[in-house]
Amino acid sequence: MDVANAPAPKWTQWANSNRLIEIIDVSLRGCAQVMFQNNPLTGVLFFAAIFVGAYSEGIPAVAWGCVLGTVVATLAGAHLKDRASWKAGLYGYNGCLVGAALPTFLHVSPILWLCILLGSVVSVIVMICIADILKTWKVAALTAPFVLVTWTLLLASYAFGGLHNSALPSPNLPHDLIAYNNDLFDGIHLFDGLLNGISEVFLISSLIASALFIAGLAVSSLWAAVFAVCGSLLAVLTATVLQAEHANINNGMYAFSAVLTAIALGSTFNKPSWRVLIYTLIGVIFTVFVQGALNTLLTPVGIPTLTMPFVLASWLFLVPNKDVMPAHRQ
Amino acid sequence: MDVANAPAPKWTQWANSNRLIEIIDVSLRGCAQVMFQNNPLTGVLFFAAIFVGAYSEGIPAVAWGCVLGTVVATLAGAHLKDRASWKAGLYGYNGCLVGAALPTFLHVSPILWLCILLGSVVSVIVMICIADILKTWKVAALTAPFVLVTWTLLLASYAFGGLHNSALPSPNLPHDLIAYNNDLFDGIHLFDGLLNGISEVFLISSLIASALFIAGLAVSSLWAAVFAVCGSLLAVLTATVLQAEHANINNGMYAFSAVLTAIALGSTFNKPSWRVLIYTLIGVIFTVFVQGALNTLLTPVGIPTLTMPFVLASWLFLVPNKDVMPAHRQ
Amino acid sequence: MDVANAPAPKWTQWANSNRLIEIIDVSLRGCAQVMFQNNPLTGVLFFAAIFVGAYSEGIPAVAWGCVLGTVVATLAGAHLKDRASWKAGLYGYNGCLVGAALPTFLHVSPILWLCILLGSVVSVIVMICIADILKTWKVAALTAPFVLVTWTLLLASYAFGGLHNSALPSPNLPHDLIAYNNDLFDGIHLFDGLLNGISEVFLISSLIASALFIAGLAVSSLWAAVFAVCGSLLAVLTATVLQAEHANINNGMYAFSAVLTAIALGSTFNKPSWRVLIYTLIGVIFTVFVQGALNTLLTPVGIPTLTMPFVLASWLFLVPNKDVMPAHRQ
């Protein structure tokens, strides 16, 4: 979605002449596109962050799932007509996230690896489907293919003995959260919440990983890094004022969708300006409400929101973009 | 949505020359557009009804929320390119309803007023978004922006200690209602059900308010008033035959969406005729089923249907309008 | 959706000259269109299957509901402009399924018959609505009108004492299914599952009925019959490997949507080829996951998935059809 930031021309030449290097290049870009960057170096830093985070959390399958998902989705999209999008990694990022999400919530088993395979291939089909539908209104598919495919597989895991859930929230009826009496910021770790908010985009909770993700953004677009950090901070503050559950705020659960909304509205689909800044601010705050709403809505069926709050809020703010903004990139 | 009924030309002149009067004029039209009328006098009568109803029910915040929501949404839409729609109040009515709904279901607090503010601004963005999507099929957004924004905030209130619910239905699993053995009309107050059905469009249960709402409709369009009253009666009768819960029928809970369907299908988007009458009749009866269905569907997540049954049924009947009707207004 | 397979030309002449015969002809084609066939003889065999199945299961109302629904929907569509679709039975098949589904899940009563009447008429309106929306992306409405209308009525039955449910699943929170320790195929009746999967398209569980349905497909399109049988087998195998509940596999509950996906992707909207075969294979396997997912998703509201897994999976695979397939029919 970003115009290609120039990597070493030598690498580009190499990628164009060697099929294997091309697949690696496009897979790296696919990983980077999870945060809207079309840059193989960003992909390297992101994969480094994923491996650091997944191994430090003791779930290596998350990292290997990411690799498998990205490569399979990239291969599945290799014969499509829309070659430019493929080269930019736009058919790979959903597979990357499918591969991260499934081992996070489901028990690792041979069937799970087959599900990552199937999910990555289907994510490409869903990508084409949603992109085709949304081009009527000039809006991108964002991470909707990832969310829809992963929701399908997670919901299905309840019906299938062969797919055992390991970390899904137990299905329940929503309860009204009681207000705290003490100081709003008691028990809130702003810095942790902010950083976890960034790594949780890849379903990882790790401060070192977050630093690597920010570095990955910065090598491709400084604005993207700035919006990611500020978006995360704003989301944590909003959730704190609204008195969301402390553990969720500190884990970055109210910030990861907001991070993506901030990058998307602030730097990917608009050029930074005062008007864009205010629009992004409202979008980020509203994303926090959508996060709370989806948390409630999904409680009875026991699945996580994934990045759907970002997808819904950003679609909502991107469709009217041309009516609200004086000028914008398409 | 209605061609402007002529108010005193003096008022129009005044509104065109004075910025403050213009905002008041457009806000009044915004309130009137909740029932599809583009008429400031209707807006005056509607606001009178809202204040009478809200104060008699002991929830003044509902009335002041309506005022705040309408004015904020009107101001937020003031700089949009689509000036004609703005002047007709089409960016104001969703804010009006957001302002009525939030204090009805949530505890009144400073954060609630901020939510009304945010919700009204976002209702304008959702309005542009939905209108933009639906213009592909020449259908209006109806009150969908209001419902989606309010659902988001109400669902989020379960996750946020700072937003305390005061009157939301408790989340539960649906139970099958047992049939009554006695006479169908035992315990049904037709007249109350009919009138409450009209005032419940604004989430108010008051007979005097209903009379004022009907008067407000009549000064703008006699047909609209007739369809509102007959639609409400038909809905109450349908719900009675289907043996819905008596309290809900008498409170107008099965009629308020049907009232809007009746006005929309019968007088706003079609010219009254025999064919239109039959189509509207089927639409109103089906709206009662959609109302029952959404009541069940939302039971596990503890939020009200708001006017979604009207929105869904009317979209359903309006898209095929051109294929079914010999001639119609667009 | 199929080019008319030639029935006896005499019958066609007769149908063109006599209004009553025409209604019978179009109703028969309507029934056949449930499985995408435009052939009155297929309709005769399908109706025979329905009567055999419904009477052998002791629910004759299902068969008569089918007849009523098909005829009412056919009559309701008789005056529409899109005469070619009407003649092919495309306004009848949703009414046919509404008439089969309502008596399957709800207590038979005079109000139920009125609901079949209303549901069949509304199914035509939903058909026009969805077809109109989806033609933007050149995709058919499939059985979505049936599912949406029936879901509405079934959900509403919880709210209405006059509509008593007889066989709806009790609303509940989803539970994770435990894996079996023994052999995967222990307790699985492949042959029953395969055949029931075909008759369950019409909500009927009967081996003789299945044989008649396959015969009905074969007289119109041998490929359709082949894809139906192979699709059902593949779905039963997939559900077995994933360790779904045995009773559901043997009853064909994991196969009926897959049967329709197989016919649609393999023979109706594509010409059979190796590429189509692989695409259909992935589509059928994914339909089984969507079936499991929707089972979980609908558990808290106590309604069955009906053919929605087929509708969702097929839309998903049909929108990208032109980007994936070298050449295809429209």
C-alpha cells in the first residue's frame, strides 16, 4: 500500500532474476504489510520480532506458523493476474496473521498445521473476494481476510474434537464491569500497555519484540512509526479513562487495533496534516469503543476480536475519506 | 427526504441570512427527519413532545441529550460538500437519536455526555459511509448510523467501568414463550400500544408526547401521520395475534419500528396507491417478525434492537421497489 | 441457472399455451432449482423424494409445506419484469425450502401455515433484493433468501407464544468437543452420512429420498449428480478426520451444505476441469469448517445453520472465480 521504499537495488535485481529470492522478497514484504509497509527490510525486522517474542513466550509454533502462513499465502497468490499487488506482499499478510493466530489459541498438532495451510490458501481467496467487493468504494480489504478465516477456524474448533482449544476465552454471558473507586491510573502501566499494544498486532506480548516492530516501521516510514506509538498511547489513555479491565490495558488488548487504525488513517491512506490528525484522533478513540463492543459481542461464542475493531473502524472512516479530506492518495 | 414543505418564507429568509438561525433551522429539520419530515415546525413539535415525555418519565437527560446530539451532529456536518442534504437535516437525525438513546440505557455522568458528543460526531461519519455504500442501489441510510453507533457504545458499556448501564436488558439465553390459553385480546391495551408505538420511535413512552408527534407529522404530511397511526395499529394487532408478551405490546415495543416502515414505504419513498398499500402492509407485518427475531438474537448480549427492525425490513423492501412498483420517486 | 435441458417439447408447448400448466411447470422447475437444475422432470423426482421422505419421517406437513411454498412463491413472482428468471424457477426455490423448514422446526398450526405463506412471498422480495445487490459482482443469491427469511421466523418463534418450537436446538453456550481416543472411523456410517447429506438439502433424512434426489439430478445433469455424491463423501470424510460429533456426521449434517457447494462450484458456475476440480475440493473442505463455525456461532440463539455454510463458502469462492479461472460461464 506504500510506494516501495527503495531497498538496496542489488537485492531488487537479485529478486527479479531468481525465483527463490523473489518468493523470499515477497514473503518479507507480506510480513511487513501487516503494518502497511512494502519493504523487505521491515519484513526481516518483523520476523525477528516475531521469533524473539514467540520463543520468549514459549510458543515457538507461533513464529513457525507465521513463516508457513506467509510463504503458503505468497505461493498461493503467485499465479494471479494482479501481479503488482502480489509483488507488494498484499496476498501474504493475511496468511502471516493466520499462522500467528491459530497456534496462539489452539493446541499444536498435525491437524493444526494442516489448518494453517488451508487457512493461508483460503485467506488469499477471501482477499480477492473482499478486495473485489470493496473496490466499488475504493477501500482496501485490510486484515478482514485474516479475521474471517481465523474466526471460522476458531469457532469450528468448538465443534471438532480434532481441533483442541488451548487459550480461547470460555464462552459466557457478558457481565457489567464495576467502576473502580480509587485513582484511575492506579495499577495502569502506561509504558507496558503502549509497547504491548504494538506487538499484540501479531498476537505477541513482548517489550523487546515491540522495539523491533517499531524499528521495522521506522526503516520504512518514520510517520508510520510515530503514528503507531502515538496511537497506542492514545488508546491506552482512552481505555484507562473509560476504566477498562487493568490487565487488558496493560497487555495492550485495547491498543493493538488502535495502532493499526492510527497508521492507516494517519499515514497510509492520507498524507499527514492537521485535518488528518484530528480525523485520526477521533478514529483511534472510536476504535477503543469498537474494541470494547466486540469484546462484549463475542463473549457468548468464546472467540477473540483479533483485529476486527481496526477493520470496522477504519472502513468506517475510510469510505467517507474523500468527502471529508481536501485531497488524498488512492 | 421530503421535498421541503413551505414554512413561513420569512423564517426561511431569516435562516438564510443568519448563521445561528440557520443552525437552529437545520437542527429542527434534523429532529423532524427522524420521521422523514423536512420541516422546522415539525421539529418544534417533536422537541416539545420529547421534553414533555422525558420530563414526565423523570429522565430529563433524554431531552437534553436529544438537543445536544442534534446540534453537535448538525455542526459536524456543516462543512460537508453535500450542502442540500445538510440543509434538509439529513446529517442531524442520527445524532438526535443517539442523544435520546444513551441516557435511556446508561447512567448519566460526565463520561456519558462525552459519549453523546463522540457518538453524534461519529454518526455523521457513519451516515456518509453508509449513504455512500447504499447509493449503489439507490437506497437511503435510514436510521442505521444511529443504531450502529449506539449499539457500539452500549455493548462497550459492559467492558468499561466508567460507563455504567442503568436500564439495559440483562444478557441471557433466549427462552421459548409459552402460549396463553385465554382470549388473545385479554390484557392488551390497543390504544396505549398504538400511541406508545409512535413515541417509542424516540424511546419515549408517553401518550401526550405521542399526540404531539402525530401533530408534528400532520403539519408536514397528512399521509405520513395516517401511515404512522395505521402502521402502529397493524403492528399491535399482528403482535397480539402472534401472542407476544403483553407488556411489550402495550409499551409499543412491537410497533415503533413498524411505524417507521409504514411511513417510509407508504409515504416517503412511494406515492400512496393500492399497490403501495399492499406492499406496505406486508412490510409492516414482516417488521413485527423482524422485531421478534432481533429481540431473540440480541438476548445473549443484553442490548435493545433500537430501530434496526425498521432499517432491515425497509432496506429489504426498498431495494426491489423499482422492480415491484410501476412508478416511484427517487 | 442451467441452460434448459430439453423436456418433451410437447410439455413445453402445453406449458406455454395453458396458464395452469405453466404454473405447474415453473413450480416444478422451482423445486429443481434448489439443486440448480432447470428441469421439470427433476422437479417431479424431487417432489417424489420429498413426499417419500416426509411421510416416512412422520412429518407430512414438510411435504405439503414444500408444495405450498413453491406455488405461492411462484405466483408471487409471476408479475415481475424478469420473466426469464421466473420461467426458470428462480423465484420458486426459496419458497420451496421455507415450506420445508418451518414445519421441520415449528409446531404445525394454522398460524404456521400463514407463516409459510408470508415467508414464501417475502422470500421473493428478498430474492430480488439480494440478486440486485449481488449483480454488482456477478454472483447469484443462492439460497440466502430462504435462510434469512427462515432464520427470522425461527428466531421470532422464541418471542411469540403463537409460534411454538418443536425441534429447535435449545439455546446454550458452546462447549469444546473432547477428542475421541479410539479409531477415527469407529461409529461412522460413511454410506448413511453420504446419502443423508444429499436429502438433508431439503431437511429430510431418508435413504430412499436420497436415491430419488440423485436420480432427479442425473436426468438433468450427470456432472451435477457426480459432484453431489463426491462432495457429500468428501465432506463426511473431512468431518470424520476433524472428529465432529458422530450422530451429526451420520445424519448428513456436515454434508448437505457441501453437496450444494460441490454442485455450484463444480458444475453450475464452472465447466468441469482440473483447475475447477481443485478449487471445488478446497471449497468443499472449507464448507465443512464453515458448517462447524456456524454451528458454534448459532448455539446461543438456538437456531440451525440451514444452508448458510453453503451460501457463505460459495459466495466466497464465486466472487474471485473470474480472477482464478481461465474461462467461465456467467
